[in-house]
Amino acid sequence: MNTVKIKEIASRVQELREISDVTVEEMATNLNIDVDLYKAYENADKDFPVSVLYEIAAQLNVDLTELLTGVSP
């Protein structure tokens, strides 16, 4: 995935997480990953594995497509 796309996805994840009133720490705990790793994903320093995006979508009650494209199906 190119860096522009990764940044777009990371931005959507952060925005939806904040709208859902979930902290970075809560999300990392819910995903069973280290807080620093989650921050790296959300800051677009690391590419999201699809499995993590799937779990984030589930945690935020959105379709995976919405995280990937910004469009709700």
C-alpha cells in the first residue's frame, strides 16, 4: 500500500476512534497489541495489517470498507 493511502486510512481510524470516544490505550488493549504499535499504525508510521483493520472496524462498529475508502456501504 502506498504511503498516501496508509495516511488516509490512519486518519480515518483516528477520527472514528475519537468520535467513538475510545482512547488510544483502550483501542490497543481491545486489539491485544502494544500501545506504541497501535500509535505507529494510527500515525501512519507502520502499515495496518488487514487483520488489525478488520478488528478496528469491529471495535468501532463500522464496515471495513469505510476504513479503507471513507465511504459507508
